[in-house]
Amino acid sequence: MTHPLTYIGHARTTLALGLPLVGSHLAQMALHVADTVMMGWYGVTELAATVLGASSFFVIFILGSGFAQAVMPMVAAAVAEGDEAQVRRDTRMGLWLSILFGAGCYPLFWWSEPILLALGQRPEVAALVQDYLRVAGLGMMPALMVMALKSYLAALGRTQIVLWVTLGAVGLNVLMNWVFIFGNWGAPELGVVGAALATLGVQGASFVALAIYAGWVPDLRRFHLWQRFWRADWVAMGRVFRLGWPIGITGLAESGLFQASALMMGWIGTVELAAHGIAMEVAALAFMVHLGLSNAVTIRTAHADGSGDRLGMRDGALVGIALSAVFGVAMVAVFLTVPEPIIALFLDMAKPESAQIVAFGTVLLALAALFQLADAMQVIALGLLRGVQDTKVPMVLAAVSYWVIGIPASYALAFPMGYGAVGLWLGLVIGLTVAAGALMWRFWSRFRRSAIGGYTAAV
């Protein structure tokens, strides 16, 4: 008889699985940070355009990534049930849906300038954003396929390769940025287009590396992932689609909250938008740790669900929540005690606008400290719910929290009530706090009412 894990045992197992995923997410975020830092050295207007362009790409990416993210709990559950054929079927169709989405969304990038002008952005910024997105948008398909392969490999416990490939991508991205943004080694000086070209190259290289690994490693060959890849599996595609589209909408609801804040900050001014982008990058770096822990919780919850371990699900959930909360408290302390040096890392302090950006960004980081714990708890709750393949109701809860409560609160506090950028960020705090409470309530209320074998995503 297998003895249940202690809380220490759960923590060790979660960290062993989650730390490489945390590292991978941090490295993935470092790709965006590198773009922000290097464009900050290049120019303030270019920095604002890159922030807006990258965040616009990210919003569409998050919508399409639901299918890739659905692969993780589905593969983990299939492994727990011993169904290797289902592992292959679900992963392939996650890749298929990623390809279809990547191709279908490109027109949005090609004609992004008129969209941004209609949303009130300055013409010179909107034009640069379109230049960026016409190149970077070509990377949507490989970026989504990379996420699907990462989900597949993580669910199989292959988190180390996910980390190493992402770290390699960071180094390649910095090198390509240096070459193409600034025109080194005989390359033309391309500015924002150079940053987009570097991002595209990194996404393509990452996909090739992970695809070769998934097909070449002896222990993974039994899944025959690439054998007759062109053959459709409509039943599996339907399963991935049904689980994945609510994940995408949920992610869109949250990322849309932050994107709306960037658009509204653009109405206030270019310096404010640049400071907002930097503060958001810093907050997002901290969020990557919670996201990695959330992925680990998803995999462990799916294993517990597939093997009927109700006690393991409960204790694993409590430990995941505790680990995320401890890190969240640590980040609150960092944001409140050393904000200026953090903001200054992103800027050339010799430029006249930089002092204003540092001063403004310091205020925003203090506000980011307010939503650290709420942001941590909402993403852990989503990870728990995805582990038991419960995605539709969480989608509704997230959409209401962010769009019905968060965004209106940001707008009202920023403009009619006159609090400006500070009010805008307070609205983010409100939306994230409501989401955290609602999603945690969803998981624990369903857990209490359901036996492990009968836990379903039904309302």
C-alpha cells in the first residue's frame, strides 16, 4: 500500500516539477524584457511602440494558447490512466489547432495601424506598432506550437528540456536584437522591426529544437508523435477544442485587462506608457513564478484525478497555494523597498525622459505590490481547476471579474474621478482580487461536493 505524501513531500514534488517550469517562464519573460531594455536604449517612442506591439501580440497569443494549454492536463490524465494512444492523439490535435489559429489571426497584425488609431493611439506610435506586428505576427504559429510541445513534455515530466530550450532562446534573442535593432555586424539598423525579426527567429528555432527532442528521445518514441501527423483525428480535436477555448478566453480576459490598461495609459502620455510598460514587465516577471507553480499544480491535480487520489489532490492544492503565497509576500517586500534601481535597469539614464519614467514607475510598482497575492491566488486557482478539466465556469468568473468589474473600475478611477494612472492601476487591483476570490471558491466548493471519481466540470 502506498503511503500518502506529507506536506513536505508534496512541497518537494511540486517544486521538483515546478521549478524548471518557473525557470522556463522566467526565461520566456526575459525574451520580452530584453526587447524592452534594448528598445529603451534605442528611443522612448520606439520603446512605447514595442511595448504596445508586444502586448498586442501577447493578447492574441493568449487567446490561441488555450488549445496548447489544454494539452497539459489531458496528457497528464492520460498518462495516469495508462493510455499512451490518447497522449499522442490529444497532443497532435493541440498542435493542429495551434497551426490553424496562427494562420487565421495574421490579418489582425497586417492591418493593426487602423485598429490602433481607432483606439486612440498616437499616429507615430501606431505606425511603428504595425511595422513591428507585420513581422512578429509571422511567429504566432511557431510560438503556439512551442507552447503545445512544452505542455506535452511538461505533462510527461520532461521539464528540464523545456527550461534549457527557453534559456537558449533568451541568448539567441539578445544576440539577434543587438544585430538587427542597432545594425551591428554589417546588418541594417532596423529598430522596432529588428526586435520583431529577432523574436520571429527565436520562435522558429525553439520549435525546431523541441520538435526534434520530442521525436528523437528514446523514451518518447513510443508515443509516435510525428508519425502520420497529417492525419486528422476529429474526436480528439473536439476534446481539445472544448477544453481549450475556455482557457483561451480566460487568458484573454486577464491579458485584456492589462492591455486595456496599456491603451488607456497611452491616452495619458508617452512617458506614462513607457513607465507602465516597465512596471508591468517587472510585475509579470514575478507572475511567471506563480504561473510555473500553477502548471505544476495542474499536472499534479490531473494525475490525482486520473488515479483517484482525493487526499493527494487536497494536500497538493494546499501546498501549491502556500508556496505561491510565500513568494508573493517576498515580492511585495521587494517592490516596496527597492523600486528605483529596478526601473532604472530598463533605461538609459542619460536620456532626459528617463528620470520622469523612473519616478512614475516607482509609484506604479508600489501599486503592483497590492495585487501580488491576488494575482498569485487567481492563477493557482486556475491551475487547480484545469487539472480537473473545469474550464467553462472559471472562464465566466474571470471574464466578469476583469471586464465587468476591473476595466470599468480602472476607467472610472483614472478619468471621471481624476486619479489618472494611479486610479487606472487601482482598478487592476480590484479586478484581480475579485477573480482570486471567485476562482478559489469555485475549486474548493466543487471539491467539497464531489468524490474524486465524480469530479466533473459540469455546473
